[in-house]
Amino acid sequence: MSTVDTGINKHEYSTLLKWFVLILVSIVIGTNYYVYDAMSSIKAWMQHDLGFSNQDYGFLISFYSFPNTFLLMSIVGGIILDKWGIRKTGFLFVLLCVLGSLITAYGSSGYFRSGGLGYGFMSSFLNQFSPELKTLMIGRLLFGLGAETSIVVINKIMVKWFKGKELALAFAVNIAIARIGTLLALTLSPVLSGENGANWGNALWIAAILMSIGLLAFIIYMMYDLKYTPKNDASAKLAADEVFKVSDIVNLLKNKSFLYVCALCVTFYSAVFPFQNYCPDLLHNKYGVDIDMSGMLSGLIVTGTIFFTPLFGFIVDRVGKRASIMFIGAALLTVSHLILGLTSITPYVSLILLGVAFSLVPAAMWPSVA
């Protein structure tokens, strides 16, 4: 590992150091994704035990997006990132992820449900919702508040430490590790819940512990970033044209390429992430798959991304053609949903196609944003 103490920039980082940093921040995003999907494959047990309707569960899941959609926190978080820098912003928002996951786990615990700390207060308002549901909503909201901006921070870290024809591969590896978090969440949550989901709350506590490990990984990254980006290093300071101005938002919204990528991002992910939350339930009800197996089959969506996203990222670095790759991925996603929704063909076909699509589009899209 390089021991340079002054005056380095991203062009001079050693390969070993860059990939060590990549592993650290990938752990952060991997635990982030684990927490996001930890409830998906235990939905039926949660509903049965807590008396949730499908509408209640959908409301709970949607609270993740509330601060970023209605409070524009992703944009605010990006502005904060430009003002505060990577270390302060990242620590704050990853910490929010940890707090949100801990509150979610606490709201599912037997101690809270038997009248523990905060139960009386959570029973004192919005009586149409149970205290457990309201507590889980608050946890989900805090987690969402931290998760999206922390992902923006990690994207900026990628751009800081990688360049040129290594950027797409770095993004792809980062995404692949994130998908491992999703895969583990879908497959391990039913196992951690015990027989017939008797201890499903354990899955949420494990998710909170893993998110805490993600925070620790980011703290280690902060130490390396501080060491290799000295305060007196000119490369650590923003150039005059990089300092945030309100006019930057106007200029960004005039960039047609950026707007097209944003439109693809919204439509593509809206057809993937919400689907993942209901996929185990769909497989259980439409195809008669038991709950444990439905979580494992849902994992096929991300299994392909673990292997194919780095491969496609490598290809993007070498041949370009980002627009064509994004188009093909979006088309495959459409076909996979049509097969799964309108036919009785084995779900393996659709889930594998969706996994391939889920590799193609991000591998080309995120380097395009950078």
C-alpha cells in the first residue's frame, strides 16, 4: 500500500489502496441493501403476527421513499455533500441508517410489543395504525433518510478514487457487492426467523447489526481518506467552478442527457425495487412456492447481478455503447415482467431475465451520471 503523505491526487492512488477503499464502501452499501430487503421474505409472518394488511405493509415499505420524494432529501443531501464533503456527510447519513434499522428492529421486539419503552406514546396518536406499525414506519423513514444520500456519497467516493476506463468496473463491482446484500437478506431472513417464522424479529435485529458494521467500515474509510487527502492538498479543495451554486440546478435540468438518464432511472428502478418487496409473496400465492423457497427464488433476481454487473462494467469501460446497453436492459426487464405476470411459465425464466437486466442497466447508467 502506498505511504505517500502529501500532494497525491486520484491519479496517484495505488491500485491496492483504491481497491481496499472500494471494498470498504461496498460493505457500507451492501449492508444498506441488506436492511432494505430484510423484510421482503418474511412479509407473510410479519403480517400474521402483527395483523398487517397488504396495504399496511405497502405503506410501511413506502416510508423509505417519503423523505426523498416529498422532502427532496436526496437533492438536499447532495447539496450538503457539496458543502460538507464526503466524510462528514457520509458519517451523518450512514448513522441515520443505523438508527433507522435499530428502531425498526425494536418496534418488532417482544419487549416493545408487551408495553416496553415508548409503547404508550406510540399508542396515543393515529389510532388507525398499531403502535408496532407506527414504530416500524419511523424506523423505515429514518433509514430511507440516510440510505439514499449515503449512496450518493459512495458514488462521489467512486469518482474521487477511480478514473477513466476503470470507473465503470469500479461502479459495477460496488453494485455487485450491494446485490450480495440483497441476496443474503432474501435468503437468510427466513432462516433467521426460525421454524414457521416464530422468531422473525431476529432477522431485523441481524439487519441492524450488519448496518452497524457498515458504519464501522465507513469510519475506517474516513481514516484512510483523511490520511491520503491532507488538508493542505490542493486536490482536496473544490475548484471555483465546483462550488455549489443554485444556478447549477437550473443548468443541470437543461442537460437533456442527464434528464433521459433520470427518466430511465425512475422507471427502471420503479419496476424492480417495489417488485422485489412483493416477489416472495407473488411466488407463494401464484406458484405455490413455500415461504422459505420463495425468498431463495427471489434471490435469483440479484444472483445474476453479482456475476454479470462487473462483467458488463468491464465491457462498458472497453467498448462504450452505454445508451444501447441501457436500452437492451430496459427491454429485457419489460419482457420478464410480462412473462411473470401474464403466463404460467416457470418463474425461473423471468427472474433470470430480470437479473440480467438488473446488471446491464446499472453497469452503463451510473458511469453515465458520473
